Amino acid sequence: MKLYGHPLSGHAHRAWLYLSLLGQPAEWVDVDLLARAHKTPEFLAMNPFGQVPVLVDGDTVVNDSNAILVYLSNKLGRTDWLPEAPAQAAAVQRWLSVAAGDLAFGPARARLVTVFKAPLDSEDAISRAHVLLRRMDDALAATGWIAADHPTIADVALYSYTARAPEGFVDLAEYPNVRQWLARVEALPGFVPFQQTAVGLAA
């Protein structure tokens, strides 16, 4: 397997983290986003959306970080990370949708402003981030994991941008359950950290 990504992309880290947690060997292929390598004809042939990460597994090409999590779970038969029971599967899917929505428009977007100098509304992103973090903190109070009583790909999908939320001036101090959950994920065998950037509250 090959994973095309950038070390400062939380989406790419999400996929790389899951590969490591599964103990699945894969080659990391660095994509220079600043040089717009993700917009070259060669890259667009793999992913017409021009985004990282991209997983290449033989003749199979999988775009989108959440799709990669689902693909790996199904290919490797990891029903512990992606449950088959309808209610549990739906709970995981709900939080995958949150990762693609609220997380992307909250903590991830706030971080885009500080790390990549993106011309976005940071105040709106920070406000959205705190709404999400309060909901996550409440959800984590029950079992310590976001979608079940054990880690699932929902936890993997939410981890990277939540962990680096302070880089976008999003303070985690008021969310003890979130902070304990981050530590719990970081204690999992095979965990690999997301590269830090000295910006925002992390400066």
C-alpha cells in the first residue's frame, strides 16, 4: 500500500494513524501542497478532487480520509474498529459525518488560518469549534470513546484536528473529557503523533 499525503494535513494523518494502529505496512509518499503537487495531471488522475490523502492498494485507489478508514476496516476484516451491528455502525457513521462537517469547518478551518495562512473567517471557525467540543465532551462522558465502549474509526477520524485545535487558537482547557480522550488515543498501541506547528496557542 502507498499513502499519498502531507505531514501537516490532519486528513492525511488520520489515514496514516489508522494504518499504524492496524499494524498495516504502507509507504508514505509526500505530496508538496505548497508546490501544488496535488493539482498536477498525475495526481489528479488518482484523485480528481486534488486532495490528500490518497491510498493506493494494488489496482485500487481510494480517495478521502474517511473512505480510507472504511476501506481498510472492510479489507482487513476489522469489525472491532468498524462494527457491523446496525446501531453501532450508524453511531460510527454519525461521527464520521461530524468529522467531515463540524470538525472540518471548526477546528480544522481555524488551524488552516494559522498554519497555512488561509483567508478564512477564523472567529467563525473558532466559535464552531467550541460548539463541537462541548458536544464531544458530553458524548465522551459515557464510555470514554466517541461512538462505542471501545475505540472505533470514529475516534481516529476526530483525533488529529482535535489534538491540534490549539494551533488554531481553540483552547481545550474547558473540555476535560476531550483531553482525557486524546490521551487515551495516544496510549493505543501503534499510535503515531501528528506533526506539531508552533502557531496559535501552541506558539
